[in-house]
Amino acid sequence: QIQLVQSGPELKKPGESLKISCKASGYTFTDYAMQWVKQAPGKGLQYMGWINTQTGKPTYADDFKERFVFSLETSASTAYLQINNLKNEDTATYFCASGGDTPFDYWGQGVMVTVSS
Amino acid sequence: NIVLTQSPATLSVTPGESVSLSCRASQSISTSIHWYQQKSNESPRLLIKYASQSISGIPSRFSGSGSGTDFTLSINRVESEDFSIYYCQQSYSSLLTFGSGTKLEIK
């Protein structure tokens, strides 16, 4: 069955960087784009953008064009989200998602990121 | 950007009631709308795709309708496990967007 398994929770200080992973299984990784979604505590779902798993080209939503980087390790069927120069407002759960029929057929379990001094 | 407006923000109902949740798009999006359920501390789950298409494994009490700018998620006879937050999402534009959600709570 299709699964997206994300890395574990992170506790970081402002100004630091982090990189979280999303490992896909149960399908050919390059068949579907990988999406990224942010959910701040008690808030709704915010679309961050996506990465083309065939070409590696990322596309960022307006709020995520600075400090955020999507990347791939295709041989490992893994997508990454890197956040640079962390700010308190980056405290959130970050989801990866993918699918062929809709962009969000399948979801990872989410990674809780806490940014605090 | 296509803005999706969900209403109401909160809906208080008694188990066994039937409900309708609304999602309105800022421009016509044909039927490129999908609905998700998110329970507390869980990932969202796809309920309905392309406005009205059912998803394998989702109970038949969930249904969707609409086209253009106005869409509805209906739950026939709400059960206790249905109390959660519901989001709509559009894939008409390559810049995907979500609605702000409707919280379904027990009255």
C-alpha cells in the first residue's frame, strides 16, 4: 500500500536550519508530484508548494518563496523540506502529500516543528 | 489566487442529524474541488474528490455536490466519529489552495 513516512519531531532555536524528510513507498516515486502543507497550532491547512519528482523543479506558494527549499533524493524515494533561518512563526506541523488522482490522495503523518529560544 | 470560503466556521449538531457544509470559490473552478476530514492530531483524509466522486473506504453517508463556485459536503445522519474539521481544496489552479475549514462539533 502507498505510504508516506516523515521524520521525527524537531526542536530548534531561532536562526537555525532544519531538514525534514518524507519517504514514499508502495508506488513509483517519480509518478506523482510531492506537495507540502503547513499547519500552525490550532490553525488550518496552508499550502506551501510542490516539487516535480521527475525534474526536481520546485514551485513555492507566495508565503514560502524565502527560506524554504524543496529537494529530492530520487534513489531513496525521499523528498525533503529545508527551512533556513528559522523564526518563531515557523512553529507548526508540516505534512507531505502526494497522489495521482488528486494532489493529496495520500498524506504523511506530519512533523511537529517547534522553534523556541 | 483562488480563495475558498467555507461556512459556517463551526457547526453544532446532535448525532443522527444530517448536515451540509458549504465551500464557495472566488471564481469558477468547474468541479475541481476536494474535501478532507481532519481529526485532532491526525493527518487529513480525502473524503470526496472532484466535487462529487466517492473515495474507496469512505462511508456512504458522505457525499458532495456542486460546480462552478458553490460546493456542498453533506453528511447523512452524523455519527460520533464524524466530529472533526472539514476542509475543501481546489486543484483548478496550479496554485492550490485550501478553505479555512468547518469544525463539526457535538451540540
